[in-house]
Amino acid sequence: MTLHKAKKTYHHGDLRAGLLSSARMLLEEQGISALGLRAITRHAGVSSAAATPHFGNLMGLLSALATVGYEELAAALEPVLEEGAHAVGLVYVRFAILNPGLFTLMFRSDVIDRNEPALAAARARTSGMLTRLIDSLGGQQPQRTQAGTRAALWGKVHGLAVLAIDGFLDVLLSSQGEGLSLEDLLEDALR
Amino acid sequence: MTLHKAKKTYHHGDLRAGLLSSARMLLEEQGISALGLRAITRHAGVSSAAATPHFGNLMGLLSALATVGYEELAAALEPVLEEGAHAVGLVYVRFAILNPGLFTLMFRSDVIDRNEPALAAARARTSGMLTRLIDSLGGQQPQRTQAGTRAALWGKVHGLAVLAIDGFLDVLLSSQGEGLSLEDLLEDALR
DNA sequence: GGCGTAAACTTATCAGTGATAAGATTATTT
DNA sequence: AAATAATCTTATCACTGATAAGTTTACGCC
């Protein structure tokens, strides 16, 4: 009787997860502008005020969704951390391409609250992984250029992700080499 | 009599420029979320419907503001185009740091309309300058890696700009070398 | 020079948004 | 079993961007 999702009850299981799932679906299918409180709750089959006990307000909900993003990104990066910057960069950009809406949301500080404890924690964990990786590279450089090297690497990876989401890399691809896939381009760019 | 700005008249000079100026001030001082139609028109001392004849709607106004951004960026890049990628990258990132709100707006496709003719033209002009510059570099490379090199360079510069706006570079700076300025860091990173 | 048309701007109003207080329903604790 | 607390709904509020209708000014034309 008790199915996985008991939809009929007044309290239906965990609305928190349901709202996050609805928000994510709307985000990836219709973009960030579709992330209204009413749209999300309507998609979850619930009244527009039902999100309040779980998230407080819309920004709280979107911050929780961004938290999921940081956690998933960390989970994707962790297995390849030992393989070096090239592999990590590839996974980073791939994550952005596969979850463009979520990735974009994670950096929209006007819509999410970066002081939210859970979000700040997930963010710190993820960026700590990257910082440690970057620190392990080129340790024998003169100290003056170390920070520059880190910034360059980080900037390149993040910039490629943003450009890929915005479709600039496809422009680069189609304008020139024909037999080149996006994966190949990233391989070369991250070398 | 006819001063530069005749404020008292019913039609006051060019409201179009006045609204763009108000929007820009609000943008840089209070962030993108302060860019409401009512806030902008109120700041310009005009009714909330006064923007309609000039811009159609809010998205039209913000698209025009982003157009200004692309034009200013192009004007800043043009004088250093001959000096190579390093100088151009530096100017690019400096522009982002000096106009963080405007730079961010230029890439927020949910708030501006990229099909707006003037915006599309300014955008094409600016990115054409960068494309030509990138094409002039490393022409003797094997063609397979050419697109990769372009993407890497473009990604690095744009990524550094985004990271700088988000404050990540300051984190990198303060966590390590003390006697390093942001300019020095960018110098090294863009090498 | 005056008239008529078009443009700029205001006022008033509308549907839609996120937030919230108050009430109804179910879980949980004792 | 009763009491308390949590979840969810309903109703409402202030606010937003858009728009139609009306008012004021500019401008081309005779």
C-alpha cells in the first residue's frame, strides 16, 4: 500500500526534497527566470505558502538548491583529484555543461544567500578541494608567480565553463575545424 | 537660457540617456537586483511609465545599458589591440573590475535580450575584435590545437574577470603573498 | 503664424509576485 | 488519550512591470 511516494496525504513525505526536485526541473528546462515561488510550488502540487516552513523564503529555497549543486560538483571532482589538474578541469567543465542552470545558479549571488550556513559549508568544501589541488601543483615555482599561476588555472577552467554554457565554444568550433568535438576542444584547451 | 539640461520642461531633453545613467548608477551602487523599472524611473525623477516610449519594457532598457557596456569595452580594448594578448587581457579584466555591475549585466541573458539589434551589433563588434586578435596569435600551430588555444586564452581572461568580481582573487591574494597587489597577480596570471 | 499630427510623459489600473497571519489538518510526545 | 507541535491551506497585503487613456509639448506643413 504505502508506495514510495504517498501523494494523497496532507503531509506528503518530504516536501523539502520534492520542492528542490521541482525547482531543479524547472531550472534546467526553462531557465533561472522560471524559478518563481509559485511556479515551483505549483509544479510540486502544493500551495504557494507550503515552502515557508522548510526554506523560509524563495532565496532560502534557491540557496538550498545551489547547495545541492556544490555537493554534486564536489562528488564529481573527488574521484579524479589524484589525476591532476587536467582531469579535474575536464570534470569541472563537464559538470557545467551537463547542469548549466544549476551551475549558473551557484554563482548568482543576487538570488542565493551565500551566508546560508549549509551553502557556505558546501562551498567551502568544494573550493577547498580545488585550492588543495592547485597548491599541490608547481610548488617549486618562485613564490611571486605562484598566486598568478593558481589564478590563471582557476580562471581558465571556470572561464571555459562559463563560455561553454553561453555557447561561445560552439561558435569557436563551428567557425573553424569541422571534425572537432567539444570534448576534443576542451582537451586541447585544458592542456 | 537653454542650459545643457533643461530640467523643468515636460519633455526634458533626452530622457533616454537620463534613464540609462540612472540605471547605471543604481546598478553599480546597489547591484542588479536594484534595477527595477520603478526604481530607475524614480531615480530619474519621472513617472514609472515614462520609459516605455524609449525602451518598450524593462528588458529593453537593460539591453540598451548592456549595449553601452559592450561599446565601452570595445573602446577600451581598441587602443591596445596591437600590443598583443597580454595587454588586451589586462584591459579586459580591468574593465570588469572597474564596472562590475555593468560587466555582469552584459552576460545575464535572462535579463537582457540578446536579439536586440543594437545589442547584437555591439556584441558582435566587440567579440570580433577579440576573435581577430586571437586568430593573429600562434598561426603556425597545428590546426587541431588552434581552436583549443583560442578557447584557453579566451576562457582564462574571462574567467579571471568573473573570479575577480566575485572576490576570489582577493582571497587568493590575502591567503598567500602579502606584498602582492591585484595588478601584479593579474600580470602574472596573464603571462 | 497657426493648425494638425505625432511624440513624450502622466495617471490610473490590471494581473501577477513573494511574504505572512490565521486557520485547518496531521504527527509526535507524554 | 490528550496536548503540543509541525505541516500545509486559505486569504490577504504591499509591490512589481505592463498598458490603455488622457494630457502636454514638439514639429512638419500650409
